[in-house]
Amino acid sequence: MNITTTIERNVTNVHAEEIRALQAAAFPQTEEFLTQRHWHTPLTDDSCWVGARIDGTLVGSVCLMFRTITTPAGDFRIGGIGNVCSAPATRGKGAAKACMNTAGAIIAATCDFGVLGCGDVVLAFYESLGWSKIDNDVIWTDADGNRQLHDPNVMILPGQQTLADWPTGTIDLNGPNW
């Protein structure tokens, strides 16, 4: 398996379509992935795509987006994880895990923490990679400018800060979730 990291500004049209097609296959119920590669958060030039390829075919992908969040303890630079997926035909071969491990290394080198939201069914997967569920209220802003309370499963990964440095109280993602 070959793991690559591509900054958004360097994503070619061909690579963009590979990512979108992989996400559409992995998340067939998600309408956004029929036409775009992101969910709520529009991509920025410094967004990063981690991809896993087997025999040249993209079989796994993770999007890593960077932003500053506001907490009662001050601001933190975070790497927001989104669009974690693997091709249905190759699930269980470690593509998502390899992509997440690479994203985790980027977070460790460049961010205070990693942050992701997920469903109950994948909590154990992320915990096995070192992520911890938090109990904070997490606020995000939707496309209409409305502030929303994030679903209950928000997880963090220590980066340049330790798990003990994660603050209590309400966390503001300062934009959409991913």
C-alpha cells in the first residue's frame, strides 16, 4: 500500500475526481459527494488529502483541515479530520488506518490537537488509533450562519499538547464542522 499526502492547492482535476468518486462509493447516502469532495467545510489551499493506493488505485482517503478554535483556556490550532473512507471492495485491508496514522503524524508535527466527529459504530476504530472521546459541548456554524451543537461523539488526538491540556467548557470550532 502506498500512502500519499497532497496539499489541496496541488490536487489535480484527475486526483480530485478520484477522491470524489471514492467518497461517493464509500458514502452513497451522502448527496454532497455526488458533486464535491467536502461535506460542510469548503476546502482551503492548505487542506491536506492523505490517500492510500493499492496497485495505483485510490482505496482510502482522509481530509485534514486546519483552523484555530476558541476554548475557555484560549485558542488552539487544530487539525480537523473529515471524510475518512475506504473503498467498499477493499475494506479491512488497512487503508483508512494507514491514512489516519499519517494524518496523526501531521497533527503531531503542526497542531495542538486533532479533532473529529463520528458515529457510534466507528468509536472503537478511532480509539484504537489514540483518539479520545471528549464530553465538551462543541459548537459549529452551518452554511446559513446558525450556530449548532455538534453531535455527541467528538474525539481529540493530542498533537503538540497533551491530553491533559485539553480544556473543559464549551469549544467553538469557529466555522463549519467537517
